[in-house]
Amino acid sequence: MAVTGNETDEETELAPSHMAAATGDMPTYQIRAPTTALPQGVVMAASPGSLHSHQQLAEEATRKRELRLMKNREAAKECRRRKKEYVKCLESRVAVLEVQNKKLIEELETLKYICSPKTD
DNA sequence: CGGCCCTGACGTCAAAGTGC
DNA sequence: GCACTTTGACGTCAGGGCCG
């Protein structure tokens, strides 16, 4: 997956694509998986182009709807899974940055002390 | 342009938590 | 123990983006 030039090493984390559009600087966590096999129980349409009665058309519509709902169900699960992963990723990054920030503050205090003029 | 995928929003449900 | 609230997972819909 090609991430558009975000150079910081730790910036491989995921971000919602539409949020990325909003903020303009976050990589996407949307990963287009290769088209997966249909879950069990899915039967593909039969005989396109054959004559259809009203009932057949209705059944076809129902079948299509159920197939769409099932696919969307799976997509929603996957979407939530990725989102949780993304949040975890952000949380761990926050933890790292907090430690880093603390160290920098300590370093600053040390340098201030070293550089301060001695008054006695 | 139609079909498909992704995801935010919303409603529902069950389990866990809380105050009484 | 019970009523109420919170939390997490789920299914569905709507709408935008992508691709052939």
C-alpha cells in the first residue's frame, strides 16, 4: 500500500481515509484486501438472461438483498476491527510521545541548571 | 455510470457496573 | 436483589469514493 510521502518513521499507523481527507496529513488505514471468497452458504445467481416470472424476479431481488446485507455485515465487522487496531495504535503512540516529552522536559531542566549563572 | 466497498450514524441487545 | 446506567458488539442504512 503506497502511503503518500509521510516521512516520519513511526507514521506507518493507520487513519481513516475520509478523516485523512479532512485533516490532510494522516495516512489511511483502509487496506483494500484482495477480493475474498464468499462466506459459506452464498450461492451465486443462476442463469442470467433466462425468462423471469414476477416471482422469480422477486426472489432474485431478495437474494441480492440478502447477499448485499451479508457482505455488508462482514465489511462492518472488518471495519470495526481495523478501527480498534487504529485506536490501539494511536494510544501506544501517545504513550511513547508522553515518555519522550517527559525526557525532554527533564533534559531542559538540567540544561537550564547547568547554564544558569552562579550567584555566590 | 453502475456496482462494489468502506465507514459514520443510528438503533438494538446483552453483559457488566453502580447506587439503593 | 433490583432498577438503572454504561459499555461493547452487532446489523442495517445512507452516502461517498473507487474502478471497470
